[in-house]
Amino acid sequence: MSALLLVLTVVFKLIGVTFIFAAALGLIRFRDPFQRMHAATKAGTVGAIFTVLGTICSMQGVGPTIIGVFVIAFLLLTVPVAGHLLGRAAYMSGGKIDGLVGDDALTGVIERRETSLEERIAAERKS
């Protein structure tokens, strides 16, 4: 039984590290804040969940299992909300949308600044 748990621990943690690495790579490679946010929230959450599952398997106790389940539930409840709020704030502040294919579906629904925050700061410094 302990050999199976050891294998599960290693497999879960390797899967978790792979997803976390993919999230970090997405943060570096993607062009606009919305694509970066997507990489961080999706792959980062899945990676953290698999890492916690690997930790639960390695600790083999009721206490760590309960805490791990609460951590996973907390991640699943908070990360999507935080990602949505960050995306909405980036959209409203005029963040670049380089990866958009087609029309902006939020035009006229949510007020959006014409220039990005970086452009507004640069214009303020010039004057």
C-alpha cells in the first residue's frame, strides 16, 4: 500500500509541477494581460491542486487530508473570482487586447478607457 501511495505522490507532484511550469511559461510568452491571466488562473490552479493531492498522499493522515481538501476547495472557489475581477479591471482600464479575434463582445456593455494605463502614465510624465 505504501509503494502505491509513493508512486501516486510522485505522479501527482510531477503533474502539478508540469502545470505550474506551463503557467509560468504562459506568463512569459503570452502577449496581452488577458492571455497571461488565463494561463495563470487555469494552469496554475490545476498545478496547485495536483501538488496538494501529492502532498495529501505523502502525509497519509486524516488531518492533512482534511486540510488538503479545504485548500483545494478554497482554490476552486477563489481563483476564478479573482481572475474574473482582474480581467474586468484590465479591460476597463484599457489594457491591450492583442489576441482578440473578431469583434469585442463587451463594446457598449462595459465602459472602457481609450488608452492603456501605461500610455496615460507616459503622457502625464511628458507634461
